[in-house]
Amino acid sequence: MTRQYSRITGTGSYLPPRRLTNADLVAELAAQGVETSDDWIVERTGIRARHFADPGVSCSDLGVLAAQKALEAAGLSAQDIDLIIVATSTPDMVFPSAACILQNKLGANGCPAFDVQAVCSGFVYALTVADAMIRTGTATKALVIGAEVFSRILDFTDRTTCVLFGDGAGAVVLEASDTPGILASDLHADGKHVGILCVPGQVSGGVVQGHALLKMDGQAVFKLAVGVLEDAARATLAKAGKTQDDIDWLVPHQANIRIMQGTAKRLKLPLDKVIVTVDQHGNTSAASIPLALDVGVRSGKIKKGDTLMLEGVGGGFTWGAVLLNL
């Protein structure tokens, strides 16, 4: 019996049309009495622009457009898909899942569909779950999507967080294969760090209780992020029997250019092997890795046969990595 693996056969992404440069955002914040500057944002984050969804545009709206592009790249129709996983922290509603709503918009009704909530690590988690389901024969053609409308949960009186995030979606088609695609993964979480990055609110009795906007201790996140990302990458390489020299491209979560540079340095990877989109997209949470992957593929940088390391870290505190051959 031929062993079954999973391979990415198509990528896609979508960014809402409204693009705000740092200058645009600085002007909007100044009108509300919040002071910041382009220099301040670029120096600390590397971000120069981000995209915000218009009112009424939901997570599933962004996700379905990215999914359609991934399907087109894979040469498949929505009816071919037998699994949909959406990684998001900003779903359309409390329930049902964004995946079920997206499934109906896509026209892939009938297959299993569910959300994964691991914040900025969500896509790595979702991809690992889809890979496991394909390996066990539960699915053969999966859509794995990261989609976020983080602009809806930002506190625009807090200049340390509201300049960091953007909206967008990225997607991949993952198909069963008799040759290895996804080689190994490594996932972790540590709930004792819940308080350093969270949205500490909930709906109760029809009203919001607590604080329904994002809160972050940036220094604490930075200190944790670089270390755990290196550890996850090395553990994933060890599981696959590979070394850092085998990595053609590092496709990291696009949180902060300094975190990305720090991780690359620890892995002894030159910066020209790192896919960087944070400057134009900001931090799109669970969407950032598939967005960056699609940019890399469509730009011609990432080619079929390349070995990629995907890695992310996010609230929870969650982190993980996936090594794959494209």
C-alpha cells in the first residue's frame, strides 16, 4: 500500500482595497489626539502600510476570495474540496464558524468545515491538522485558510498596538500525494502567558463584558517570540532529518521585522532567504503566513521543489513550525 502524504498544490491571497500608509494612519490618529509618526512605526516594526476592510466586509468575505485564487492555482473547483479549515481570531460571528459561512459562499457544501483559533499561529496549527487528516485518509483535497479583520478589535487610542495590524486572507489547497510535501511540524502552547497578548472580553446577556479590544505587552511578546520560534524550527528540522542548510525559504509570521531578523540570525539564514511582507501588510495574524507564501510563489521567488519553513507565534501563548517541500 502506497503511503499517503499531503502537498500544497495551490496558493491564493486577498487584501481589501483600502490601503493605509503610515502617513495616512498617523493623520487619522492625530485627528483623535493620538500622536505617533512614520519614523516611530518603521523603526520599531518595519511596517509602512496595511489594508483595512470596509464596514460590512467580514472574515469569510476575505477568506473566500483567497480560497478561489488557491483553487484556480490548483486547477480544482469548490466541489472537489472535502475539508475546509479556517484559522482566524476574528470570525464573522460567535457561531457558526467562519469556515461554515465561507463554505456556503464558496459552494463547497457538504464537506467538514471548522475554525482553528490559535491567533497568529493559527495557520500553522490548521495546516498541521489538515495534513494529519489527509494522512489518515479522512480527506484528500483540503482548503486551509487564514483570514482576519483585526482592524475591528484594535484600540485606536493605543499607538503601541493600533499601528501594527492589518486585514487580509491567504489560502492553500492541500492534496493527498504519494510523495512527501509536508515533512514535519512542531506545535506548542503555554497558557501561563495568556495576559501578554489577548482580547479580554466576552459576550454575556447580549452585551460585551470586559475589554473587547486587543491588549499586548510588546516587550514580553518579543522576548518570548524569538526563542520559541528558533526552538520550534530546530525541532521540526530534527523530526524531518533535515538541517537549516536545507531551508530554501523561511516564511515566518509577519509580526515585526526585528522578530523575523532575530529568528533568521539564530537559524543562520541570510535575510535574502526570508519572505518579508510585513512592510506592506502589517501583522495580519493567522493570514500573514499564507499571504506571505502566496506573494513568494506569485513573485517567482518560491519555486516548485523548494523547501520551506513556515513558523508563527501568537496569543495563547501559541507557537509552531511546519517544514515542507513545495
